[in-house]
Amino acid sequence: MVKPIMLILGAIPILAAIFIVVPQLTRPEIPSAAVNSEDVMTIQYTKEHLQKISFGLTQSIGADTAEVLTIQSDGSTVYSLTKNGYSNPDIKYQMSKDEFAQLESMIKETGFIGIPNTVYQVKPDAQSYEKYGLQVTLNGKTVNLQWADQNASQEFIPPIITQVQSNLDSIITEIIK
């Protein structure tokens, strides 16, 4: 028969693990512990909807729409949209400090800035797809990435890139609503 003291001693590590894991599961956002007010970060995110156009023997790729989102260290944001060759007026937006801190900590905490400059190739048979570009400059170090939708890409797009893309797309959605 197991003595009660053995049950109590065995339960202590289990309770400690529960107290550590549960807060992490209920708070999925990235902590802002890495945010430093002296950091200088700029982000330029481009999103283009490209379509392959055939002219008989030749083919060309053209953009139906092009969106550019530029974010400065103070949270000031400019959104530009070009649709069917016509530019819409720029939309200016001010991100809250918490919004910007979350984006900044995601980029710093995940090692995003350590990703080498990469262009992910598009499948030659892709007819219509979204193409993305991202330039992040943090304290003078710049990372340039270009990729297409996963279904149009020849290579696997790392999840950290798609996570940053998703956050930037949600900022665009907030700006244009």
C-alpha cells in the first residue's frame, strides 16, 4: 500500500508543472519582454496579386493589385493600394503602443531577424497567386524576404514568416475597415 506522504511528494512536481503550463496556454500572445524603447525598427510589407497573361507564344505576369504597408518605430503606419494601375490615396494610421510592442517582440523573440535574405521560388505553372515581400530593419540589420502563397511556391515557407504575414494582414484589415 502506498503511504500518503509518497502521494503528496509525487503530486508536488505535477502541480508545479500545471502552474507553469496553464498560464502559457491561456495567454498565447508573445511576451513583450524583448521590447526595448531604444530599438529602431521599420517594416515594409508588400502584397501583390499576380496573374499570368498569355499573348499566344509569349506570357507575362502582371499585378492586378499591389498593397504596401510601411510601419515606423513610433507605430506610424502608411498603407498604399494600387488597383488596376491606379493608385488610391495613402491611408495613415497610428498603431497603439501595445500593438507595436507585440509585433516588435514577435520579430525579436522568434529570431526572425536572423533569417537569411531569401527569395522563395514560384512554381513555373502557377497562373494566379499572391506574392509577398517583407523588409524588416532592426537597429541597422535588414532582412529581405520574398515568397508566394504556399500552393504556388516550390519551397516550404517557414511558419514564422507566415505568422508575421498573418499579423501584418490583420493590421491592413484594421486600417481599411
